[in-house]
Amino acid sequence: MSTKDKEMMNWDADHLMHWVMPVGMNAGVMIDRAQGVSFYDTTGKEYLDGASQLVCVSLGYKYNEEIAAAAAEQLKKLPFFMNFWGFTTPTSIECGQRLSKILPQGIDHFCFTNGGSESTELAFQFARAYWKNKGTNKHKIISLYNSYHGVMYGSITATGLSKGLFSSAFTPLVPGFIKAPSYYCHRCMLGLKYPECGVECAKQVEKIIQLEGPHTIAALIAEPVHGTAGHIPPPPEYWPMVRDICTRNNVLLIADEVMTGFGRTGKAFGVDNWGVKPDMMTLAKGISSTYVPFGAVAMNEMVYDGLKNSVFAGATFSANPLSAAISNKVLEIYERDKIFENAAKMGDYAMERIKKQFLPLPHVGEVSGIGLMIGIEIVENKETGKGFDPASNMMHVIQDKALEKGLFVRVSDESWSSANRISFCPPLTVTREEIDRMLDILYPIVSEIK
């Protein structure tokens, strides 16, 4: 690193805050450019992106020129216009129309946002407003342990992991939120075994609704696959069961598709794996492949009709034409280049190799996931399933070794999650050769754990 870069890094530590890093510190790496499925620091070192950064860079970096051209065209024509007081733009209308074609049938009404946390906040507002408009006091929100829904007050209150790491600095949180058991079968918090359990975690949702009183419950929010916790899929019966439970108990079902949406699981959306239609879906990340901040709350006609004549205030940048134009180009690329189909094929390939090569290792307890959303659980004792003590810093040792060798992966550890897991989730554009390069780096690191 040059003297100038070192000076910049020191200034960064002294003046700029970074998420999930103690204030006053940085990682000592300054990223300068990206191409294909790799990004490069200012020294020119390549890092294969085995995590799509925050499971958000769905297209990787191979379409930079095409996206830039779409952005430039929109900037020249109409760089910004507000979404207030009923004004609209052609690009936001086109975006809604494009989304309507790939979302589950009937989910074709939208409120555009600037990202996932904002989408979650608005979904909660809409759920409570929907029931208030019907003259009821249904206001409580059920979410799951082990879940992640964002960092704003409502979304972080709904989040079921972190053990206070993400929120202890500014508690108390928002009242009216309830937690239900996670669907993490490998480490069932109810102490049961699937399938003999009859998917008790789903049945617990109904028991909680009945104990709290259906007349008080506005909505259930859940991730189709636990994301930040380490890419943990549910048993196949889970989502159809909770859909039925919510319908019978008059509770809105919100699917948090911020991470699972737009091909990550090999289907257009996570719920498509089980043929389930939620009442609302929160979208972000892949909606623009994070070329710009963008998101949405998608809802069915029932919810939209229930909100008619209500007035809501939103953020300045929501539904801005630049973000919508970039989203339109991204959605075009997904369809044109069969990106979701590639995610399914490459996910099958990666899963087959990881199960064959990694699962027999003495410190790999489980491999699970869907599509290009794969979790590798790291344990100290494979026979008992005991994980490494967070004090050992094992997961960060793995992450740091991978970074040193030119691979970026995300990890979760038991200091804030329910298990120690490596998340393998490269861009959806990844090839077999690129997967092999990534796993060729990761395998010796995992095999040498002691």
C-alpha cells in the first residue's frame, strides 16, 4: 500500500464510521474497482467475491458498462423527480410492470423505497394501517428467532438474531413485536427432530396467535430462507403451513425477500420454491443488483384496496427515476441472459461439490441451502455438534485467511447467531470455473481447522 493510501486509510479510521466494525477502526483494505465476479484493492490485489458482498451484487460486475449507459441516459433526460403528491414517472411505472411479470401472480401493487430496512418498516406500517382501516386493533407483528429484517427501529425489533449486538446501544426497542421459533431443523430450538416433529415450529406460530389473540395480530414476517444467520432453508412444509395458518387466523403474511429475491435461490423469488403467495413482499438488493439504492414493498390487491384513501409520507429519494431506470435494465438482463436459470444450475453444482468435498471434514457439521445460497456449518466437535467458542474467533480466522488468499466470504458466529456458518453465495452470473477457483481457496482453509 502506498504512502498516500496509508494516509487515506488513517483518515478513514479517524473520520468515517463502518457498519459492524468498532467505531474508529477499519479493515485496512481499500477497494478500487470491480470486474466479473472479483473486486480489486488499490494495490491491484484480486478478491473473488464469494458472498456477493452482502448477498446483494446479484449480477456481479460484468454488466458495468451496460448499466452505466442506462444510468447516463436517464440522468441526461430526468435525473430526479419526487414521488410526492401523486406525481409519477415513466421509469417507475415500467418498473412496476416488469415486477408484476415475475412476482407471484396477484402481487402487482407497489411502493418503491431506498432499500430493505425501509421496505420492512413500510410493510409494518401498511399492515397496521390495513387493519386500522377495517376498524380493528390488530397491531402485533410476529417474526422468527434467527431472522434478520433490517436496522431501523421496527425492522431491528423484528430481527431475531444478533443477541443484542445490533441494538443494545439504543434499546429499548419497539413494543408490539413477538418472536416465534426458527425453522432451523439442524439446531431445533424446540429440541425436536424433523420430520417426526410434524414441523412443530410452524404449528407454534398458530399457538402464539391463539395465545396472544388473533384479534391483536396484524402480520407474520419471515425470510423464505434465513439469510444473515448463515443461509438456512426451512423444511419444505413450513411455508405452505404458515400460509394456511395466517389465512385461517386472518393474519397478513409478509415474505422478506430482500436477500432471497431475484434469483438467489434459483427461482425468481424464495417463496416460489413452495408455490406460496404472501400478502406482501419486501424487496431490495437484487432489484437493482445494488448498482443504486432501491427497494419496494409489493402487495396483493386485498392489501392495496385496504389501504385506499390512506395517506402515507415517504423518503425523498423513493421511486426516483434514476434508480427505477437502473432496476429496469437489471430486470431486463435477468430475463435476457437467463440469470435465474444460471443460479439454479450453478447452485446445484456448488452444493454437490461442497457436500462431497467439505461435509466429510472433521469440523463441518452441516451443509444446507437453496440455489446460490449455501451455508457451511463449522463445529468444534462433529459428534456432539458443539460449535467453537466465540472467544476462539475461529470464524473470523477463517474469513481472514480466505481474504488473504483472495476470496471474500461472509461468516456468522455464535456470539450473535445460533451457529458458526460460512455463507457461500457468489454472484448469480458465476461460472463453474469461478466456483472451483473459490472453493479451491476455501477447502484447504476449512480442512486445516484444528
